[in-house]
Amino acid sequence: MKTTWKAPEGAGHGTLDAQDRKELPDSAYAFPEQRKEPLTDAKHVRTALARFDQVQDVTDADRELAFANIRKAADHFGVEVAETDWRQLGKRPHTRNPAH
């Protein structure tokens, strides 16, 4: 799958406020069309992986692209991704509480 993610200038933002998010290009997001899950540093990549199954109002094609973008950003920021397919995300306890 072709990715759309590109490391934004000054990547490594840490905390992003609303203004920071507005200034990011679409290509800085896992879900670029919806501008969901910014991928600006290793912490945000890990967050996107953990919350992947919680993103709403996206298609399977959107998820396919987002996963490819996350993997590209993970490689860039040195984050290990064990999953090989987006359907493998969200099956671990840290993303869903099985008691609820």
C-alpha cells in the first residue's frame, strides 16, 4: 500500500494543542482525510497504535492507509510494530477493557 505520511518539519512535537494540529499538513496524520491520529513523534505513533481500533467513522480502506502510514512513521521514529496487518490491532488488553 502506498503511504501518504511524511515527517512534518520540526517533528518531535510532544504535546499538540488545537493550534498545533491545525498547522500540521494532512500528511502528518495516520488518517489524513479525517485528520485523525497525528504522527509527529514516537509517542504519537505508539498512541495511534493503541487507539487504532477506537477511531470511528472510517472505512476499511482508510484503516489500511492509516496502518501503512503508522508503520512508515514507526520506522522513521524507531518504534517497533509487531503487527503485520491492521486487523491485529485492538486485540490486546491495553486497547480494550475485556470486563466492559
